Amino acid sequence: MTEIKVLIYSGTGSITSCVNGIKSRLAECNSGGLINGYTFSVATSSTITTAKLSGYDVVAFPGGTGKQYINNVTSSVVKNFVKNGGGYIGICAGAYSGLAKVDGYYTGWGVAPHYNGKAVSHEGTLPVTI
């Protein structure tokens, strides 16, 4: 089994239910053997730094408020992590944060430097299945 170490951002701007959703889905992958040959270990952190990311394979940014992510996480830390082979999972605001810019609202980290997003609004819970 290959272990994939995932660090989930749980700081300013993240929504607790979204953090827990990522944790639950990865636990489901482990318990159900959904991804043959791989298992996930998961941790959360309210800060993202180069030191915190050391030893992790993937960083995940859940739903929340993208502008708060942008203001509380240093873009170069995230970009360098991905540039050096780390994975990036962005859900909702986490996905917007990784873009070059979002529909004129704000500039993202540029993890996906050639992609821009269009802000949409949704209220409520959406099921995520694997």
C-alpha cells in the first residue's frame, strides 16, 4: 500500500463542515478500498507554511471564503509546494483560491496560472461521492 499524506487547511475562511467532508471522503476511500493500492493519512492545520507542508503529498483547501484564504496563506508557499510535485485539492473557495483570478473580484495564488474563475453563488449542502 502506498500512503498519501494529506494536509487540510482548517484556518481562517474555511468551513468546518467542508473540512470534515474531505476527511470523511478520504476515510471512506480507506475503509472501502476505493482506490486500489493507496491509503490516505489526513491531518488538519489552521496555518499553511513551508514547514507545515513538509512531509505531505497533498494540500487541500475546502469550501469557505476565498478572499480570506488569499489574505491568510502566503501564495508562494502554496505555489512552491505544487511546483515541487505536491498535489492540490481545491473545493469551492479552495478551487477559486488556486486560480489566477476570479471574475474581477480578486487575484488568486496562481497555482493554475492560466485559468480564471467566474464567481457563482450556492447556499446549502451538496453531496460529494467518490
